[in-house]
Amino acid sequence: MSSTILQESSKHPFLVGLGERMRALRARRGMTRKALASAATISERHLANLEYGIGNPSVLVLLQVTQALNCSLAEALGDPTTRSPEWLMIRELLEEADEQTLRAARKAIGEAIAARALTESVESSATRRSRRIALVGLRGAGKSTLGRMLADDLEVPFVELSREIERVAACSIDAIQALYGQSAYRRYERRAMEETIGRYTQVVIATPGGLVADPASFNLLLEHCTSVWLQAQPSDHMARVAAQGDLRPMAGNREAMEDLKGILAGRAPFYSKADFCLDTSAAPLDETFSALRMLVRSALGIMQETA
């Protein structure tokens, strides 16, 4: 029996599960293995072994990797309260709460569960009518193109949140990542989201694809905006980004498409929390915009007019 077969057969189920969760966390944040290894200050080979359940990583290595991913050890280890987007967002809201706030939250959740059957019909008829429209989805889904068209149609401002992040940080996103790292970027992203919500009551916002990786920012978006997940096929994501002259998704990466599919799979459970979903690969641009326009106008209770 070869050493490879022995190695595969000797993998501990816990380490295999740990590796799968680490790959999913990395994909959700859109980080390559090389980038994460660099941010965690460990070797790429060490990280690969961790992701494939080989060997027995130390607690300090796990701590370094989870800090680089801006997540908790509990999430990496498979704590049941970290396995769904809703749990993660609830944990984020309550993380620094005092005992009195936690008690009030527990009672409110209990009351909400008990009253769910009574309120479902009311909730559905009063689906968030916020005049802030937030478009979420991976890069290349059409957020900028469709967002500008929608803002023009609704006669409201259009905000590219990436540009707002750069304004807040006073430097480019690439510079933020290179100089300050992922955690700092998330803080600037959250601040840009807060300022945009505070500045506009009516607006169309195109959000960065990775915003959903930060539960606090995503909670903020879901609470204050009518959200639409723009979906697309992986091949369309890749082609559209390349057509804009951005070859980063393919630069030096033979497994770019597999990485992209992994990111989509990791983020889909979060994107799906949006109020609405629209497939931007299903039809040409003008038809897709008509569908988005109808969806949003209906959600906002705006009379349909001829486009």
C-alpha cells in the first residue's frame, strides 16, 4: 500500500471536517490559499495540509489562520451556532452585549418564535419598503451596470460602495489590503455602509462581493435596505470581469474557475438572505433590467410605468 493511500486512510474525521470548514471560510472571503498563508504568516504547504486534513495543526496555527480570516475559532471548529448565516449574524449582534441586553434579546427571540405564525401574513404584505436598494452578489454579476440604470430610472443617487470605502480610507482598496490587511478593510467597509445609509434615504447601492463575509455589515444592509441578489453563471462572472479589463481572477491561477465556484458556493447561503434574487445570466441586458425594474418598483409600491 502506498504512503499516499495510508495517509488518506489515516485522516481523522475531525481533521477532515476542520479542513473542509477552513476551505469554505477562505472561499467565502474570496482569498486564495497563497494570500491566506501570507496573511496568517504560515507556509502555503502548511495551510494546504490543514485544508486537506493532513497532520495535526497546533492551536496557535489555527488562531493565526482564523485571525487572518477574521472569524472565530468556534466557527473553524464547527460550533453549531456558527453553521448558518443567521446564527453568525445573531452572534455578531450580541457579541459585546451586557447581561441585561442578552436577557432582553433572549425574551424577544422567544416571543418572535411564538408569534411567528400570527405575524407571517402581516410581514409578507409589508415586505421591507425601504427606498434604499442594495444590490449584492459576486463581482461580474452586473451590480454596477444595472445599478446605474436602476438609479436613473428611479431618479435617485447611485453609490458604488467600493468608491466610498476608498474615500473613507483615503487610499485604494488594493492599498488598504496591502498596508492594513483584511480586518482593516472590513472596518472601512462597515463605516462606508453606515455613512451611506446615514446620508441617503433613497439610493441604489452596488456593494462589494465580499460584504457578506462581515456579519455586522451584512446585518446593517439587511436592516436598512431592500436587497437584491444578482446571480450569474460562473462563466459569466469571469467573462464580464475580464471584459472590463480586470484580469486578476485569472492571473497566475490555473484553477481560477474552480476557485470562483468555491467562492460562489461559500457565499450563496449569505447572498440568499437578500429580499429578492434575479438571474442576470438568463436574458440580455435590456430584458434583465426590465425584470429588475419591475421587481424593485413592485417592492417599493411604485406604479409601473412604461420604461
